[in-house]
Amino acid sequence: MICSINGFGCVEGLLPRVLAVALAVALAGCKTTQPTEMTTALGVAAAEGERSAPSPAERYGAHPDDPDAAINYARALRGNGQYAQALAVLERASLQHPSDRRVLAAYGRALAAAGNYKGALEVLERAHAPGAPDWRVLSVQGAALDQMGRHGEAQRYYATALRIAPDEPSVLANLGLSYALAKDLVRAEATLRRAAEQSHGDAQVRQKLALVMGLQRGGGPGEAPAAPPPSEANVVRLRQALAQ
């Protein structure tokens, strides 16, 4: 046996202790990683087992008196082309919540989409907070008035909306179509070009601009249109674009 000169013991006794320490460190490392891996696995299993969020239809079925559930369900129905069902849901919600401005705004939009413009205007008038009109509601009111042929009134609603939300492309697009329906194609094109610039190339806005440019048939900015005022067929197309 060879002992160390510093008195700490023999080499033969020191080696087992060194190996024991190394083994303990290795085992400690395993103990710290295993719970982490197990926790991760449990977390994944819990996430996979967690139930997905309810659909708008399921939420409305569970909470038919919740105004948010009614609005979201009606939006989903309209997205599926079920306009009559959406209107019925919002009509019920408006009877249950006659002072909820969000419900009134959604119901007024649905009425306008269904062609009940007079009813839409009556409902939308109640969707504004006192002294704080909603520019979105104003724009829908303008569109309803345009559909009724009351273009001058409609343009005043759009002007008020634009004072609240300057250069809002959706309002500008409606205003441009209103000018076209009023047979002012030059202002219509200029306004829709402005809307297209503000919307950064939104496809619907560009389609509306293309429609009005097609009606111009070569009339340049500041010039009288080269074609007669919009025909009845084109008026229908303009109203369809406005309804979007």
C-alpha cells in the first residue's frame, strides 16, 4: 500500500471515494432531468386532452341570452350565407337587450343586408351613444340611405363618419359608390382611388374602383364622363357593391 505524503490517506482508499462522488453526481443529474421530462410529457398529455373552445353555435346554445354569444353566432351564420337565421337571432337579442348598442348595431346591419332599409335606419339610430356617434354605424346608415335613393343624405352621414375616422377606407369606398349612384362619376373615381390608397390594395375596394372606372369609359380626372349616366343594370351593380 502506498500512502500519500500529505497525510490524507492512502491512494487505495482515496480512489473508491472519488468514484463514489462521481457516481453520486451522475445520479443527481439523472434525478434533475427525469422530473423535467415527465412534467413535459404530462403537460403535452393535458394539452391534448383539453377540450377545444366551443363553437359560436355551441356557445349560443348554452347561453342564448348572452348578447355576445348572439352577435358572434349571427356573424357565423352570415359567413355561411344563412342571412335569415342570422336576422332571427339578432331580432331575438334586440328584444331581450333593447338598450345594448352592440346588439342594435348588429341587428341594424342585418336588416340592411336583408333589404329592410327603413327598419335598419330606425334601429341604427338607437345604436349611437348620446353625443358620441359611432362612425361604423354612420357608414351603414349612409349605405341604407343610398339604397333608398337618398344620396345627398347618405353623403352627409359619410362626411360625419369621416370627421370621426379620417380617411377610413370603408367609409371612403361607400362615399365613392354614393357619388356614382348620384351620377357624379368623376368624384366617385377620385374618392375610390383615395380609398384604395388608404386600404393598401384591399381587393373589395379595388373591385369597386374598377367598377366605377368601367362606367367612366375614358373620362379622365376633371373631365365629364364620356358615357351616359349609369344604366339601370349598372345601378344594380353599384348597389350590390355597396351592400358588401
